[in-house]
Amino acid sequence: DTAVSQTPKYLVTQMGNDKSIKCEQNLGHDTMYWYKQDSKKFLKIMFSYNNKELIINETVPNRFSPKSPDKAHLNLHINSLELGDSAVYFCASSRTGGSNQPQHFGDGTRLSIL
Amino acid sequence: AQKITQTQPGMFVQEKEAVTLDCTYDTSDQSYGLFWYKQPSSGEMIFLIYQGSYDEQNATEGRYSLNFQKARKSANLVISASQLGDSAMYFCAMSATGFQKLVFGTGTRLLVSP
């Protein structure tokens, strides 16, 4: 009964490949997010979606394309992977996008580019 | 724009003692939320505590309390009676009304010794 689940947990691939990370939440939340945590542990928002609609795209290269088929799912597809994409990617969700709503995170996907 | 500053890269505390992790923030928004998250070495992000900008009382959740000083723009986390399992990275974050994202600080690594 995991609240926010991401797959895969680990992703090792070569430069230039295309890969996807899936995220699902069973909390009934309206808002979902993708964050990137770099090698120095700094967390930064990439995208946020509210009821399947894109709300924030925080100057992310267009090689990254999020897709939300329904409000319980937010997947992240990455084209032409580069060395700098190596990071941990976290999916999160909150009941609404309000400033008083805690975000619940998945366990993260560690992406390593060879 | 919102900004979170955590000036302590690392903190040490002995088991059963209390510890304060510092967090200052900067925002021109009147309505905002402040959050603390814990990231153990296993990598998941765990929500600990929330404080709203209009809340007059400091938030508490078990052994965690948030020392909120609005005029000084600080939101320090106090952990009472530290346990070995409290060893982790701790992140302060904020969200402002209308901005559907969390802005994170750089984190503080807490080590609890026996």
C-alpha cells in the first residue's frame, strides 16, 4: 500500500539513450511533481501537474517530457540522455497545490549515465 | 522568488540530547508554508513537520518542533531526545501561495552518536 511509487528504483544506461520513469500515487491527490536531486543533494523542482494539467516547467530542457495520463500518474520520459542527467529523480504528490499542503515523495529513481 | 538558507552543513549530537537545525528563508509573499523533510541514507524523503505563515503557535509533531520566528524569517527544527535513527540529512523547504512547488535548502547532515 505504498503511497507514491516510482519505477524503476535504479536505471543505468548509456549516453544518447531514451528512458522513462513511471510514478503512481494512491493518495487521491490532485497535484504531482518531479524533482531532481543532484550529486550535492540539492533538490530542485522540474515539473508540477494539477489534475493532469502542466502548471510548472522550471526551465527544464525539452529532452524531458512529462506525461500525466490521469491524476494518479505522472511519468517522465527523457530523450538523448546526457552525462549531466545523472541524478536521483523524485516524484511527489500533494492533496492540492496549496502552500499549506505537504508533499509526499516516492523513494526516488537513481539514474546513472555511462 | 523564494529562497531557503541552511548554514550548517553538518551537526553532531549525542543520543538523548536535543539539537536545533537552522533554517532562514526569504520571500516577499505574505502567505507561505515551511516544511522540514528527513532523508536517511536509504534515500527516501520523509515529511516531518509543517508551519503556516499565519500560524501563531509553533508546530509540534512528537519529538519534532518548529521554532518559527516570522520577523527574523527563521524556521528552525528542534529534535528533542535524539535517537540513533535520527542520523540523516534534513531539508528545510518552503512553498508560497500560487507557486505549486517546494523550494529546498541545501540540507544539514545530522549525526547522532551513542
